[in-house]
Amino acid sequence: MKRTASILAAALAAGSLLAAGTAADAKPRLTAEQQLAKALEGRVAGEPVDCIFTPRVTSTRIYDKTAIVYDAGSTIWVNRPDSGASALDNDDILVTRQFGAQLCNVDVVHMVDRTGGFWRGSVGLGKFVPYKKVKVAQAH
């Protein structure tokens, strides 16, 4: 019994140290705005446009309750919805019903729960802001 108690005490002590080390090493989680700012580092915003040509878009990323980012290679398009931004959740699936090759600021996209497949909300798109990489001047 004495040996079992000492083994249990040692296991609890080791677990406490492990948990304390993990908590001390944990970094504060970035907000969606901070994550978006980090993704746009080294890029400059251009003039907002009403529509983007979607065949050039290679990926889409959702920033919780903030924005949808459409990556088109050299240009990243940021859309901050005019309505329904609270429905944006990067764990959900973005469903877009598009007519033609453009996505415009009058379009509505839908959020669907990834696990259950049920509707989570609608998002009314805003203008699309292009972000392009800053060209660095080379010294001669």
C-alpha cells in the first residue's frame, strides 16, 4: 500500500510539472484581426473592386467573424462582409453559388457546419481589396 501511494504521488508530481511546463510555454492565441494582419505582411492594399475573377483563385481562407481571403497567386483579395460577418468561422465550410466566372460584392455565401452539415449562416460580401507584394528595390 505504501509503495502504491508513493508511485501515485510521483505520478501526480510529474503530471503537475508537465502541465506547468505546458502552460508556461503556451503562446497567447492571435485574434482573427492579428492573424489577417500577419497574412498580409509585406503586401500593400490596392483600390477595392466590386468583383473578382474566380478561376484565378487557388485557395480561400476564413478569418473568424472578420474576413474571407481569396488567394490568386500574386494577389490576395480580402473581403470584409457588409453583413453576416458574425457567421464566419474557419471551422465551417464556405458554400458559394456563383453564376459565371466572377464573385461580386452583391453575392451571398453560406456557412455550413463541417461535422453535421447544417446551415450556420449567410454572409453578404463587401468590396474586394487586392493586396500585392511590395517590390523591394535592389541596390546596385
